[in-house]
Amino acid sequence: MQVILGSSGQIGHGLAESLSLEFTTDLRLVSRRPQRVNPGDSLHPADLLDAAQTLAAVKGAEVAYLTAGLPMDTALWEAQWPRIMRNVIEACAAHGARLVFFDNTYMYPQTETPQTEDTAFAPFGPKGRVRAAIATALLDAMSAGRVEAMICRAPEFYGPAKTQSITNSALIDPLLRGQTARVFLRDDTLRSLIFTPDASRAMALLGNTRDAYGQTWHLPCDDGRLTYRALVALAATVFSVKGRYRVLPRWQLALAGLFNRQLRDAAELLPRYAHDNLFVSDKFKRRFDGFRVTTLHEGLIAIREAAR
């Protein structure tokens, strides 16, 4: 049996689909209010902040996938992420379950330097420090032999359904509605984006590959990176709309943050939009050379069809 801890988000939902199609139908979906994705899914309500509930959620699992997310709230991240990671590590260690952790890139330097699995952590801001701390806690538990685990890391999302990202909310979703897109800081820097169904498919594959454990993996992205200017033009063609957009300078985002808590809490991520973002997933592509990565053009078509 395999268990998804934090099954309600887009990554967890896609992971349940991918696991059921390719690997196992014996799935347990865990969240505060889990909902069935596949007909045979077992539902297990639990709060990962509670150690006893987390222990019960993992019991009997061969593999546990941690795909939980928290709202973009710095205080919440600082208070809750370390507890969640500690509870999940302890539960997996107690039950002998292998752990697959879905991670982001907040702990990486927000520069144009290409990001690989060996990139040293250099977080900018409190959320980045939290992500560095919980990733380090898992790496330490792996090194100590307490848990067999891996880290699956992804850059910024784009995708259909419940996909949550700045690219979706500020650019893709407005264009779908025929509205003006918003671009943060610059429109001429290259962006690394991962299609959420690809992230879920890749994680399902890694979680069921025994020699993939004990490592960090960058999940696969389309190497045909575009600037936001080019992405707006491509999306406008695919969606059959006018490619209108405006670039929001730093001062305007700071002013908006005075009235919008979500924007204020995202401020520490702004430096990444001032530079090319080059997330390198060559390691995965070499190891799994038969895995087909969705191109940006194909991904936008899928988003259009899902919206219809």
C-alpha cells in the first residue's frame, strides 16, 4: 500500500492518478478532508501537525509521499513546516515506510546560475530558510539511516485544474479570460516551469524505483524555456485571445503588498523574476530517458481544454 500525505492539492491529486494507472491501486489518501481520486482509494482524514494522527496515517504503507502544502503565510510556515516534517519522518521510521518528499526551490540562490541537485542552499528570506531547514532535516535523517527517502524538487508550476502558482494566477488565468496578464519585474528573463501532471507522473515513477532512493532529484521540465514576453504570445495564440500584459515594477508590487497579504508574503520570491531561472533536470532525463516531458505549447493546449 502507498499513502499520499497531503492528497488534496493538484500534485497529490495527479500523483494518485499516476500511481493508480501505472503502479498500484492500493492507495490511501490523507488530508484533513480527503476526497477520492480513483474508485478504489482509501480515505484517511488526518492532521499532519498531530504526531499520533500522522503515525496512524502511515501505518501499513510501503511508500509515503509528502505532497502537503501550506498557504503563502510566513508565520504559518515557520510554525508548522518543521512539525510536519518531524512527524512524517518519525512515522516513516517507526513503520519502515520509504518517504518521497515533494520539495520546491525556495532554498536555492535566486540568481541566474543554473540550479542542479548539487546547488548549495542559500535562502533569501524566512520561507526559504524554512524550506532549507526541513530539507536538511530529511537529509540528516537519511544520512543517519533513520529513514529511506528521496527529495523530488520542482521549480515554479503551471498547469490545469487547481494548480497554484504566480504564473497561473497572474498570467495564464487572466489570459484564459481574455484579460490583461501581469508579469513581475521583467518580461525578458527565461523562466523554468514544470507542468503539474509531469511533476506527479515523475514522482510516481521515482517512488517506485528502488535505486532512486537516498538521492535528490530535479523533476523534469521542458528545456525550451521562454521569457514571459514569449510565453504571453504563445498563450495568446493557443487561447485565441489578445496577448495583453503589463510589467509590474518592484515599487508597484511593494505598494500592492500593503493591501494584499499574499503579495506581501510572496515578496521574498521577487529576486527570482529579475534573473533567468535555469532549473536543470538532466539527471532525471538521463536516468529515465523514456519519460516524455510535456512541452510548453502542449501544456497550454491542455490548460485550454481543461478550462473548457
